[in-house]
Amino acid sequence: MILALILGFSGLLSAQNSVSGTVSDLQNQPMPGVSVYAPELHKGTTTDVNGKYEFTNLPNGSLRLSFTFVGYTTQNKTIAKLLKENTLDVTLPESIFEMDEVIVSTPFNKLQSQNVMKVEHESIKTLQQKGTSTLIEGLATIPGVSQISTGTSIGKPVIRGLSGNRVLVYSQGVRIENQQFGDEHGLGLNDAGIESVEVIKGPASLLYGSDALGGVLYFNPEKFADANTFKANFSQKYFTNTQGSNSSIGLKTSTDNWKFLARGSFNTHSDYKIADGDRVTNSRYNETDFKTGIGYSNSNFSSVLRYNYNKLDIGIPEDGIAEQSSSKDTQFPRQGIFNHLLSLNNVIFFENSKLDVDLGYISNDRSEFEDSNVASLHMKLNTLNYNVKYHFPKFGKIETILGVQGMHQTNTNSGEEYLIPDATTNDFGVFGTANYEWNNSVIQAGLRFDNRNVSSEAHGIVDEEGYFQALDRSFDSFNASLGYKTKLAEPLTLRLNVATGFRAPNLAELTSNGVHEGTNR
């Protein structure tokens, strides 16, 4: 319905802009097969045998294009204001160095070299080449990022010593919520169908709200196929330590306006082996993951709908080194986790401004089985996220964004055990940020207000174990940030950032009562 409303609204707008050009090397020879990508439109193409490319049906305003080819320096070009017909010729010099990436997780989507904040950017392919079996293990190889792990597939990201509800995780432009206060389950994300990850270290409350006290992990999903192409691929991996396998198959196709992709993967692992040759009993797990997406873009707007289903069957290793087995069937105690992630990302283009509207829904179903297939602990967490940002027309060298973010979350229990009570959490935030750029320097500042309201139901009998008192609490915060970046010399860049950070308490902290079985404290 939302997509239909946007389609109808787009009829009120009109723009039929195009851009074309030739990509050549330093010897002025045309380069066929160069990838040309417009990240904001999720639209790509490839140069033909004469090095020529073309995009049609483009919106008004500015347009950023990325030109990439293996063995050559990536060129990121911006057309400040599109005309009806635009010509942009590009020369790619040879290079073996890392590219200057466009950073998606920060508000103005600048190149890394232009960004006020230093953001670590890693492709998932690079992390996979390090031989890690899970996504969280790959993330722990990034400098400044580690993990708290209690099993092969159970890990929490740690940034500068902070983890759990102090580090936010985003996927498909949506904030991931999966009872991250607990230590006995992981991210609920599979690396198949993820293009790259961006890591913000330190307080990012201005951009993402109070829970981003330690930092943010921002996962960029797989790109759609180039226009008028069809692609399919299959990968198979084998891991000797766990006698495990990872299978993934994907396909994607695009026209000039429509795009579609789908990817399925399956992981299965036995208990992992330690140095003396023994296996840690019941550290085995099985994972099924499916991702799909459909997108449409024209000269007035871009809209992408994505869905991710993730199912985890995880053994909980409690006895350490016990019965030795290479079986992949989990024993008791074990966990069953089901995640559904639905996101709708829209950009509506006006004459000199644009409106970003991101909507997300996450359903996290977590069950723990102690000694039978009847769940002793069963929690369902449903979360609705929204993020609306309006990019004002550029005033001289000043760019300004005003936005609102929010979350509506419900937690319900249906098992015998209660770690946290049935509750509702509502977050609301409003923020503004401005960016001023001149010569080789940039200054960026922002302000934000947040409110969190947590209300829960009473459970149990007063003065007895397992009792939860009814709760209705509200928390407010103001945060500010100021950043400065300048290029002191060709190889030397200076960045200075100061920011305040505030984290509102979460439901688990406000209702803790007695022994926490997940952490033995």
C-alpha cells in the first residue's frame, strides 16, 4: 500500500534527466566492462565495448556515480545539478590500493576522505577470506572490534569494551532488535547477501539514538544486478575444524526500472575442536537463511522492499568436554531462534531536496529447550522502526538534514520461565545536523532529543522468586556533536570529534530480579 501511495505521488512530479559518457584509461583507450553504480538509486550498469555507459530517467538534484574496475582506482563523481542531458567522461588510473568508499552509515553519505567521522569499512568478501565460519568471527578481525562468545555461533560484538545494548546493529537500513541483553545468542544475521559492513566507533547517539553509546555496526545489503542483466551464483565451503559446510545460491535480475534478487544459504557444523583434539560438547549448530528484495526507481523516487528470514538451531555447551561426537544434531539444552526482518527504504526526489523514509519490522522468536521439545523459555519480540530524514536544499556550502526516528516494541512470554516481563517500549527522537565544507576542510554539528518510555505488566506473586513489579518509566536526553576534518598534507588527514552520549536503561536492566541464569550472576 505504501509503495502504491508513492507511485501515485510520483505522478505529481516530473523529471526526465539522463547522463552518459565514456570511461577510458590513462592512454585514452576505452575501457569495456567497467561497473558504474548510482548508490542512492540502487541502479547500476556496465560500459560497452566502446567504454560507453548511460543512465536515463534520473531525478532532479545531484547524482553520485561510482566507477570501479579491478586493478584501477575507483572514481567517485558527483554531478551537482542534473540537466536534461548530462555528459560525464571518466579516466581510471591503474592502482593496487584500496578504494575511497562512499560511507552509507553517516547522514551525508560522503566519501571516506570527506567524512568528519572515521568509519571502518570492510567488505564481507574480505572478512570471509580470513577463514572465519560465522559473521561475528569475521567482525572480530576488524581493528577495534572484538566479541563475547559462548559457542561457535554465539557471539556479541564489542566496540571499545562496550557490548549488548550499548552497540547498535543495522541491517537493510533497519535497527536489529533480538534480545541483545542476553549472552547466549548471536546477531541473528548471516553473511550471505551482505555486501559490506561499516563500523562507527564511539558515541553515535546523534545519528541513531541513546543505545549507540559504544558504536554502530552498519551492514550494507547485496547490490542488485546491473540494468538489463541476469546473474546467478553458487558457493560451497567446508570447514575442517567443525566438519561443517556453508552452501549459498543466489540469483538477481534488473530492468531499467525494476530489480529483483533472492539468496538462500544453509550452514551446518559439528562441535568445534580445541587444541588437544577434543571437541566442546554440544557447540554444534544449524542455520538457514533466506534473503530477497525487489526495487523500483524512476526519475521521481527510488523504493526498495527487502525481506530476511533466519532460523538458528543452536546447542548450548554446558558440560564442556563430555561425550565426543561429530553429529550435527543439537542436544539439550539448545535454542531455537527465528528472525523475520522486513524493510522498506524510500527516497523521494524534489527539485533541489529529497526525503528519505525508512520503515522496518523485526520479529524475533527465541525459545530455550532444557530437556524436552517443550520450550521452558519462550520470548517473542516484535519491533517497528521508522526513520524519516529531510535533506534541505543546499545553501551555499551548507548541507542540512532534519529527521525523526522512533521505535515501538512489544515483548511477550509464553514459557514457564521469565527473564523479562511482558512489556512495551516506545522510543522517539528528533535531530538536526549541518555540514559545511570548504577547500580541504569540513565542519559538522548536530543536536538531538530522545525520549524512551518503558511500561511492563506485573508477573508472579509478591515476595516470591520470579516476581516482576509493574513498571512505567520515561527517560529524556539531549545530545550534541561537533566534528572537524582537514587535510594537513597529501598523506595526512586530521579529524577531531567531540560528542555527548546518553543511554536510557533497557527492560532487562529495569526489571532484573534475582539470579540471571544466562550469565551465572
